[in-house]
Amino acid sequence: MSTFQIPRVEIPFIPPEDLAHATPEEVASYEAALRRAKALESPLDLAELLFPETRRWQHLELLNEHLVALAEYRLTKDGPGLPDSTILVFDEASETLTSATCLYRPDALTLPVRVPIVFNLSVSMRPRAGKSRLINQVLPVWLLLHDPNLLIAVGTYSDSFADEWGEMMRDNCIDEQERLPFLPQPQGGRRAARDVFKVEGHKGRIAFTGVGGGINGKGFQVMIGDDFIKNDVEAQSPTTRQGAKNFYDSTWTTRRTVSFSLDARFPIPFEVLMGTRWHHDDILGYACYDTDEDGARQESPAWCILNIPAMCEDEDTDPLGRKLGEVHPNAAAEGADFLEKKKIQNPRVYAALYQGRPSPEGGGLIPNTFNTYIRKGGHADGGTDDLEFFMFEKLTGNVIDGGNEEDRFVTSTAYVHEMIPFCSIDMAATKKTTSDYTVAFNCLYSREHHALFIVDRFRKRITTDEYEASLIPFARGIGVKKWLVEDVTFGKQFGQTLRRKYKFQVDTYPAMADKVSRAVSSTLPDMMRNLQVYVLPTAPWREGTEAEIGEFPHSDHDDMVDALAAAAQYVSDMPRYRPPKDDTPKSLGDEIDEHVDKQARRTRRRQSRDPWAQISR
């Protein structure tokens, strides 16, 4: 069992009256010792020495706390743990780490609890907020001050950009050597290579690389990655995203190396990843989130994810404790008015670049919140003759408390009968792990309320010869007789099987290369916005489906969106509902009143066609 912490450098305090009697050399020595102690304290303290224009903004203080906690092995999934509380347990026989915990206190009113620590930190923040300078240029130098034999890798989207970082770090250390003599110096001075910073007199080095660069055959204790995907255009390319993920899996993560040196300050490797969240399937989404079989994304328990949005959208979850609408500063001095304008001009760019989300809040092109229902009744055999559904949050349009206040609508309950069952399918034809899924939704539609109920979902990678065995039993659960099938080759073949073998009705919907246009031009966005699509609140696939809709079209899959868009368009194209005639026997008085009204209408029509009657009036 071992406890790790970064030792603090204690400098004895010398009263001003004593300094008045010191020689100039002694004063200079004392000032140098103070600067070194300040530099060792944290990356942000070192940044103030290297770059006097550095501002200790609140968001940088928070980022600084996370970086120090990561280096001191006391970072938890939820944030920094308490100092001097980390316990690392090693298996001496295999020299492997078996457990790592520290004390974490959620807030000042709770007692600290012992929780697992993580060795990975993800960072996303608005542009020009100081994160790249603090992490890429200062953090490696700060770590080398504590252990000059440390091996560090710094990566980005291209070798040339990485080399620029290496050149800036080399020149900064050389230029500040006289004022800050404790800084590590590059071996070879200004003639040193741009892509590697070898610490003079020690074994430590910093390697700078781009995606696909040459760090093979080398091991590192610290991995720092910044924007493995260059911009929005490249993030939308599946080929570019897959290339970055291949580099991350095959090269980047395989370079993490445990230090077996007895005097190693950082024996266990750790990683920092940062970038703009242009896509849900970017490197941060790929590495820091887990996707379950239903398509829902969850934060990985192995990562601490620090996202500091430019503008506060939720006071309860804001990492800086800001009030709603409050912004944090940056070097470009872009305030709330600027961000509001960006949000209106391009909601997705605003969400990705400034709020750390690949899609706008509440969904992207399509709202992603389902309404919910509770099922009341039905047959054990799955028949639909007497199905009843209790719906809530149904807007009736009756306005109360109007006036100058915002209109509020009364909600009502409704029992729905005569449901129309059908199955909507988006088809794929392969089991490759990178391919799309075959998705089917069992649906019930109420023409009376124009309400679409999603009863169940099928989502699996299957081949064409498995369609019949997989999809027929799935749809039979609600007595489906109607199928919506995409008009592609294997869709037509499956449709023929449904018609000839099972005597089902089959409609096809057109296959379009531009799936965005098909989904957006369908009635799905309006039905979702008007809360006319219902699911059970306990449906296990609900969260994953809402996630894909909200991420569309910047998610790694769009199969569920396609199937739902086809279903929404199908029900919206049906003839409008007409209430049945009232067959209740009429009383004699009602018949007399109806006869009188009919005669009056005939008289008015006759007079309207009589010009003399018009003149006399």
C-alpha cells in the first residue's frame, strides 16, 4: 500500500526588516527561490511566470485544480479528491496496480467518502479561454520540473501543428532561462528538433506528433491530446473520424507506460484529452463515453469529464456555480450579447464551439423528447380489438390565465380505441461493427388524436437472410398487418416475402442519399415538437432513441431516425379522422326543432336566389 503526493517546496519566510540588511546577491537568490516555489505549486502559477499576461479566471482556476489533482493521483470521476488522501495498492508479484482510491467530498455539508480515482481527464471549453496554453505549453514543463526524467507525448491533428508547439516550448524555456533558471533546457539549444524536446542532463523528453505520426516504439507516462480532428468539416467525414480512432487505438493508447524507476514521481501513466465537440463520434465521444446496446451514451467511469460551457444554462449543474445566462471571460472579450447572436445564427456551431455539446440543447434538427403514455388493458394474445391507452400531457388548446402572461394549456386525459398497427423498418444488410443497424418500430396510430404510439423497437445488425426469422416474430406481438419498408433492393425482396408468404400489406418509402432532407422534410419534427409521439416511460430503449434523434445528423448512426420519419410521414398522409354519426334515437321535440331549422335554411336559400326579395329587403 502506497500513498502518493507531489511534495511542496517550503521556502522560509524572511521578514522585510531582515531583507533590508541582505546583500543584493542574497535578495536575488531569495527571489529566485520564491519564483521556483511558485512555479512548482501548479501549472497556472507557472503560467503566470512564463506569460505575465495570464489571468487567473475562474474557469482556469477550476481547470488548474483538475490538472493538479490528476498529477497527484487524486482525481475522481466527479472532480478533485482531497489532498493527501490517495491510496494506491500494488500487487508486488506482478507489479500491477490493483486499486486506487481517495477521499472525495461532494459538497461542504457532506462527509468525505472513499471513491476510485481516475487517470484520464477530458476537457472542453470555449475558444481563446486559455486551456491550450495551460495544457499544451505549460503542463509538460511543470511536470518536468517535478520529474526531469518524465516521458511525455503531445498530439494533435497534424505533424506541422505539433511541431509549432514544440518550437514555442523550446524557445520559451531558452528565452526565460536567465529570469527562471530552474526551467528545463532542450538538449542542443535552438538547434534542437522541433518535434522532440529532450531535457538536457536528464532522460526526460516531450515528443510532439500529429495523427498518424511517429511515436511507435516509444513509451510515455503522460499523454496530452488536443483536437485530433481539425475542424467541423473533417469531423463530418466518417473516414476522417475512423482514421483518428484507429490512431488513438493502435498508436496513442498503446504508448502508455508504467515507470518502474524507484524515484519516479509519476509511476502510473495518465492522459489529458481536449477538443471541440463537433461530432458525437469524435475522439472525446469515442474515448470518454460508453454506448450500450440500446444506443444510449453514458460517461465512462474511467474518465473525469470537465466541460465548462461559455454561458450558464443550468444553475444546478454549472461547474462554476454561475447564474443563468452568466458567461465566463476569454481573450477575445466575447460577452453574453455575442453568444446570444451566435446561438441565433447557428445553434449547432454555438453548441459545439461554445457549450461543449455536439448538438443543440433539446435536440438538433429534430426535437428529441417523447411524450409518454400508460397502457390500460389489452389481450394476453396481443390482439388490438379492445386496446386502451391512457394518455397524459395532451394539450387541449384551452387557454387559462391568459392576458399579458404566457398562455398555459390545460392537459387532459383520453382513452384511445381503434388503433392502427403497423411496423416501420430501416434496413441494413451486414453485420460489420462499423455498419448501420436494421431498425424496426412496432407502432400504433390513433387517427382520432393524431397520436403515434411506439410500442417496441428492434435494433440489431443482421443480414438479409435473417430478416424473416427476426422481424416477423417481433411484429406479430401487436398483430401487425401493415409494413413500411425502404425502397431498396433487399427491401423489395423482403416486401415480396411479406406479401406472398404472409399476405401482409406492404408500403415502400423512397430511399434517398440525403437522409437529412428526408427526415427534416417529413412530419417527424412537427410531431415530436407537438408531443404527438408517445412511448412507455419505462421503455429500456427510450433513452438511446432520444439520444440518436437529438444527435442527428451528427451522430454515428441514423437508422432509428429514418424508421421514425417514415412512420410519421405514413400516418400524416392518412385521411383525416371524422367522428362517427350519432345514432341515438331522437325525441319528438328534437325532430320538430330540426324540421323547423331545415325549413328556415330552405327559405333563406330561396330568398338569396330571388332578386325581388333582395330589393324588398
